[in-house]
Amino acid sequence: MNLQLDHIVHFINRHPNEVVERLQQINVHAVMGGQHEQWGTFNSLLYLEKTYIEFLAIEDKEKAKESNNPLIKQLVREAERGEGVFQVCFRTDNISALKQMLEDKGFVASSIFEGSRKRSDGKIIQWKMLFVEDECPVSFPFFIEWNQSDHERLKDLKELGFISETHSKTNINSIEFVVPELEEIYSWAKMFDSEVTTTVETFSIKSASITISDCKIIFTQPTSTEGTHFKILKEKGARPFEISLSPNLVGEPVNLLGSSYL
């Protein structure tokens, strides 16, 4: 089954257009996305070659709190911890088969959610979503199947000017998570049939990684009360916090609203 990184979700506690304007100041092209009217959220988007970054905000707090969508439930919880990347989404071309595969491996898969939003040009975008309901200190990723093929969707985005020529060759190389226990990576490895391939240890951290399609997922456990990793884990809990882009959008690391883009 074809699984590829689709996007990462970066929570923001402000109007999404503020992120668009902030990125414009460093010559990075992002666009307003639209509203998820049924969930009380809205977003802006930074499109890359094969992936994108979603800056997701709560527009209607009451509607968001009442949502039964697991991503929105997580968003409401994570909002208390401040801004930053908090979820990862992988794209599939057969979400029903993926659901069966996960259940065959012993995971508890959710029902399939229908999603939609009104784009800034008025077009309604539709998709299907699947979540893993197993308890885990590191939230499992979720999955999406778009109602368009990858080719059709990419062509549409380029024609609308949503993908800048400057960013059309940039992709997400790796996503680093800070975790309380390094062994959590084996649950992810089981899910994706991926081998744990790299282990790194220093005086304050130890890390391991798996590769899913062409994206490396790195889990890092602090082993000391000193350093950035321990601070993030203590203040925000287990979560993704550092995104590696290739090539980098501005030639140097960017610290943006609670997360780092290298």
C-alpha cells in the first residue's frame, strides 16, 4: 500500500493570515486555506513539492469543543500547551484497506471521517480521514485520502498559484519528536513495517529513527534535565518539535511559533 507524508499540523493561537504575513516577511509563500465549518477551525497553508504545512487555529471554540473528530479533540487539548507542531498526517490511496491492515496488526482504528473545507477561492475540498485510537504517550499519526489524485491536486494547486516556484522542489526530510521513552518508536515501526535503523546517544539524549517512504521519523528521549529536549518535554509533553526541510526555504533555521524548521 502506498503511504506518503502528506502534511504536518502546526497549531497557532492567532488568525491564520498572521502566519501568511509573517512568512511573507522572510520571502516564504504561504496562503490562506479556508474554514472547516463543521469543526470550528480554519487554517493557512505552506505548500511544498509533495507535502505541506498546515497552520491550524480554532475559529469557534464552542463548535471545536463539541467536535467528535479526534484531530480537533487533540487540537483543543494541545491548545493549552501553546503553539507548535502537534500532528503528522500520511496520505493513502485506499483508506478502507489501510483501516483493515491496521486492525489486522492489532491497532484500534477509528471509523472513517468525511472532511471538507471551503477554499479561499470558494471551491469545496473533500477528503477522508482515519485515526488510530490506541493510547500512546506519542500520538500516533492520522491518515488521509483525498478526493483527487496526487497529479490532479498538484496541478490544481500550481494553477492557483498556491505552490511557489521557489518551494516547488522543497520537501520535508525528517520530523523529530521528543518522547519520554525511546521504546515508543517500536509501535510506529510496527504500524509502518519499518525497521528501527539508527541509534544516537550523547550525554543528554538518545535517539532512534525509522523511515516512512522518504521521510525520516526521529524519536529523541532526554537522559538529562539539561538541554532543549528536556525543557520541551516538561513544558509541552511528547510531540514533534523540529522539522528538517531540503532545501531549506530561507537558507537558515527558522523558529516559528513554537517549532523549528531547519
